[in-house]
Amino acid sequence: MSTDQILGLVTGILFGFLLQKGRVLRFDKQVGAMLLKDMTILKFMLSAILVGMVGVQLLSSAGIITLSHKPMNVGAIVIGGVLFGGGWAVMGFCPGTSVGALGEGRWHAIFAVAGMITGAAIYAEIYPFLKSTVLAWKDFGKIGLPEVLGISPWAIIFVFWAVTLWLFVFFERKNL
């Protein structure tokens, strides 16, 4: 195993541990999130985004990493959103929580994992067709908010942090 693979494995195990400790693997939390009655999962995801966006921007600013955006393709976003949302609604798991639930011993999550693997295989097979049709709808290229708005990434991070912290207070006041 390479160092990158070991680091990936350790990171994955740590992420699964945090998912379990945050109780986001629980079915009632998944349903509560879909019904907008329990914001535990949203708060967990937003917390990860807050930490990640600062860490990635610090690494980029220090020249340790180079950011490389994926192309902003409308067709890909529509297909991905429908598949992600539909899979979550049907199975009660998103990709990360399905693997975490399986690791926790919830064997019914194997159907979600099998569905992801099957879906990936189907996507790989029909990709040539999609590339010339749906994925050709509109491609805005490799853009990000800083480029579109013409402002520093740190300004966007500051605003995102402020809005997210306000949301956390709002959710707590509403017992969500």
C-alpha cells in the first residue's frame, strides 16, 4: 500500500467514526433531514464544509496544493442531483452514510451500496451517449465563485461562515 492509500484509508475510517458519533447514520435522522424536521445532518455537513473550505484555502494560499475546478456543466448537475436525491429518498442513505451504516452493521444498507456500484457501472456504459447529449447542454467551463464575483476566496469564506453560524443559531432556537 502506498502512503496515499494508507492516508485515504485512515481518513475514511475517521470520517466513518465521526458520522457514527454525530448520529447521522440513523434512519430517523435521515428522514428528519428530508422532512426538514431535524437538521442534524445539515449541521454535520456544514461543519465539515466550514473546516474543509478554510483548510483547502490555507493549503492553496501556501502553495502546497493547486486548485483545479471541475467544469460547471448543467446537464451533469441535473443528472447528479436527481440521482443523488432519488437514491437518498428511496434508500434513506446518501453515499457516505450508506457505507457508514454498513460498517455499523446495518445490513440493509448493502442495497444502497450495491445500487451505487450498479449505478456507476451503468453510467460508465452510457457515458458516450450522455457526453454527446445531456452533458453537452451547457458547459460554463472551470469556474468558481471567486472568479464569477471577482472577489477574494477569503471574502466568500467569511460570508459563508457568517451565514452558517447564523443558521446554527436559528436551528438551535427552533430545536431543529
